[in-house]
Amino acid sequence: MRIFGSVVAALPLAFGVFRAATTGTDVRYLWVATVSTLAAGLMIAVTRRAKSPSPGIAVRIAFAVFASAGAAGICAFAVGGGSSPAIVMVAGGFALCSGVGLTLATDA
């Protein structure tokens, strides 16, 4: 599961790098992917350090996806995303990949 999770978690960053390489100047997706991955990682770290009984993997994934989507949406808006539906779709897709991937990659 760790390898599968790592591949899934790397997809947003790979897409951001691909977009930056093909356009030459558009690094917005790279910023959104980075923020999405960092937010998911932060939420996973917080839920793992909880003093109470550890929440199940589904709960950890949900928290990571929710935090990642919010952070990615704010970042997409900040870097100049013009269309609200596009921001929601990109932030949601990146968050799903980051949240699920990092949780599976770090789950022991």
C-alpha cells in the first residue's frame, strides 16, 4: 500500500510539473499541488499525534482530504484562478489524491 499511496500522492505534483514544463510560465498548478500536499501531510501528522484512541483510516483520509481541499482552494484563488467551478474541481482532485495517497503511504 505504501508504494500505491506514494504514487497517488505524487500525481498532483507531477501534473503541476507537467503543466509548468509545457507552458513555460504557468506554475499555478504547481503551487496548488504543493499546498494541497502540505495541508494533507499536516492533517495526517495532527491526527496521528492525537492523545485519544487513533481514528480509523477512513476518518484520517476524510480529515486530510477536507483540509487539503480547503487549502488548495484558497491557494488557487490566491494565484489567480478565474473560474469557481474550475477551482473546485482542481482543488478537489488534488486534495483527493494528496489525502488518500499520503494516508495510505504513511499508514503503518
